Amino acid sequence: MPPDNPEHLGLERRAPAPGCSPNPPPVDAPEEFLRYLLGVEVERLETARRIERERNFIFPETTVIIRDIMKLRAAILSGQETEAEPEAEAAAPPPEDELSALLRQVQGDQS
């Protein structure tokens, strides 16, 4: 006999567990919200890397977190206007930020 509601599974009639969204966070939000989301994603990356080191296993979800960080960072940077000359900008080292420091730390863990 088919279930009354196709949303429920099994004999316990539980709703299916929610899945993670394959969609990156919205990048058309205000910059303050994008910075908040970036902070959340950086915390998630730190936690994911710690778990990976503890278990000596690479999780594919970590790549998704990194993708989301890169998209959020690009959206934040694209909203900022730079007044530097192109030649001076190319000669100057990139500004130090939280994401760069974290990526350098992650790369150091793999060495």
C-alpha cells in the first residue's frame, strides 16, 4: 500500500532529512551581509580542516566551502572601487586579509 504522503519515508513516517544546497550563497546582498557570510564560511573551513587533520581524510564538502569563500570574497572585492593606478597596483603586493592568511595556513598544513 503506497504511503498517504510521498514526503514521508519508511514505517516511522518521518520526513526526509534536509540536504545541503548545491547553490553558493547569494552575492547580490549588501556588503555587510556578504562579510558576515564570509566570516561564517571561514569558520566552517577552519572546522572542516581540523576534522580532516584529526581523521586523516579529505571531505569533498571542504571544496564547496572554499568555493563559497572565493565567490563571497570576489563579490565583496568587486563592490569596492580602487583608485590605484594599474601599474602601481600590479607592482604592489596583494593586501593581507583574513582569507589570504587562512589559505596560507591551509597550504602550510599540506607541506
